[in-house]
Amino acid sequence: MILSPPIPFGTDLGCAYARMYGFRPVARTEHDALRFPLGAWIPRRPGSRERHRVLGYALGPGGEPSYVLARHDGRLALRRAAGANERYGASEERDPSLARRLVDAEGRPAWISGPAEASGLAIYFLHGWETPGPDLLLLPEAVERGLAVVHETGDVQSLLLEVCSNVTVLGLSGDLLKGGQQDRVLAVDVVAAPDAEPTEVPVYCVEANRWHPRAGDPTKHFAEAERSAPPDLKRKLVRGTSQVEVWEQVSHLQESLGASLGRGEALRDQRSLSSLRLALDDAELEARVDALCRDLLPLPEDAALPVLGHAVAVNGVLRQAELFATADLHRRSWPRLLRSAVLDALLAGAEEGASPPPVEAVARWVEDAFAGDRERREEPTPYGRRVRTRSRSVCALQTFQPEERLVHLLASAA
């Protein structure tokens, strides 16, 4: 159930606001002075990084053509077109930060809906404007269809991703790779372009003590990447970790999973006792995860702004959030990311009396992920850049393509 539906973008909102102040809504084509298109960004002042967005057009009481603007702080404003045209430039760039700051009529963040709840788990949906760009194929999709191959290299912490199609491939931090000389997890997001040399993929081993073929799996490449790592492991990836810490986390997860199922011992698969990936295939665990996912899987479909991501809280504590450039990328990633969130809830166990955080708290948490007021590090990549941020409560990994397109944000509790 959507508790705080996103406010509408565009003419509906612009018209309503204009009428409140005695302005008459009009179409842009009705006056030559209205030269900035709907959705354009106008700097607050010349040279300012704070920008206002055009939500609509109106004529003032004296007939003066005006813009209806969403300000950088989320408030709305009316500005005469003559002054705006003389003082400001504009851009068609779609900046998701404004969507994150909009509020509804009751002052709640309107870009968040939910939560959907089950057994201590609360899922919030993050709405916003999509950032257009080249189509991206997710790594699990590409591997399954034979459109990309992840090659074993003989290096524990480095693999090669070869694209065998004309579509760019996106691998997400936390993707679990099954096969090779040992199972791996992607340490960071990776974007691999077609018609290029194979892309290096930074990884960690999630299967200690194996460096040999495993029955039923290929050795020189990886069979699939269908699973996403549990949030506790992703948290280490976002913050930065070591191979030893990853092995320790895998062992801890296996112990915790066994305890959550009442086994009295770690959850291990006899084909490889140290493999996290194989442990996640346990039939009883799968049945419990499926049962919780069933009611949480549907995404909101009637929102004015599309769902670009989600945030997860367990027993009232915010744990993780992911945001994508487009609704389609999030929709295709959602089933396996939901399974990861459900695993987190099963490991924690539902606490009686725990209440989900208010949407305002979720908004502040995600804003902190972008701000990174304690640390911000930029790392160039062959496909754009990577930004790591850290604040008091959250750390995040942001992946950008050229032209400053934010492809994916992964945020975890600090």
C-alpha cells in the first residue's frame, strides 16, 4: 500500500500551483517568451550549482508570461519569463536530486512510497525521474543468454568480462558468480561495453579452500550470476574490505543461516562446505524466502513518478538502499535484490514491537548517502567513474557512465 504517493510532475502540479496565486496556466506554445522546455533546469543564479526545474507555464494577473518552477529545496515558485530568459541558461539534463527533495501536501517526502511489511522487514520504494542513456543488459541476463562471458584468470581477485553482443553489460556489486576455480562476488559495479577488450572485474572469493574444478560447473568461466549477496556482505563491499574479512563474513553468514533454520550447525552444501553460493540453494531456506517474497514482489504501478529503487529496514533499522538510472533496470533487478533483503530479515528474526522508520527518516538516510559529509572519494574507471561516500549513518557506492549518468547507487548502513 502506498502511504505517501508521489506528487504529479509537470502540468498538473504546475497548473494547480499557478491557480493558487491567480495565474492562468497556459501551454508553452502560447507565448514566445516561454523558451525553456518542460523539465529544463535553470540555475538559481548565474554560475550557481543549485538549479530550479520548469514544471509548467502561466500568465500572471497582468498577462506576463511566467514559469512555474520546482526550486532546489523542493518548494515551488513562479518566475516571470522575461527575467529568467535574460539572466539564466537552461539544460535538458535530468537531475535526480530534485526528485529526492520534493515533498507532498503534508510535508512528507513525496518521492518515497511504502513501506510494504512482512516479518520485521520494511520495503520503501524510491520514485524519481529516469536518466536516459544507452540500454544496459544486467550481468545475470547476459550470462544466461550467452551474450557475455566471465572468464577465470587464475587471479583470486580479478576476472575478465567479455561482451558477446552489441549491448553494454552492467554487473552489480554483490553479484555472486558460480563456477570457475572458486565462486566469487563482484566487489564493485562494472560496466562493460561491446566491441571492446574484455573488462577487468574486481572480485572477492566467497568459497575458501577450493582451487580446482567442481562437478557440474565450468572451470574456465562462470555458469551464472543469479544471486545477490546478503546485505551484511554487501555492506563490507561498499565500505571497502579485504579477502580475509570476506571469508570471515561468509563463514559467519553460514553459521547464522543454519541457526535461523534451527539446524544447530552452519548451513553448508556437501559439494563444497565453504561455498556461500551453494548454501543459498538449500531447499528449506528457499521455501522460507519464497514465502516472504510472494507478497512483497509487486512494485507500485500507479505512481506519477516511476520506481527507480528501494530502501530496506529490518526491525526498524535502515539497512540498505539501491537506486538505478531507469525504472526498467530496477524492475529487472528487483526479484533477486528482494531475495537478498528477505535473507537479511530471516537472519535477524522479527522483533516484537519494532516499528518501521518514518519516510522522513528514510529520505534523510538516502540523502546522506549522496552527500558523504565525512568522506568522498572518486575513482576513474574505463567506463566513467566511481564515487564512494561515507556519512555518520550510511556509506555508499555510486557508479557513473560518461555524461554524468548515475547508473546505480548502493547504500548500506555505516
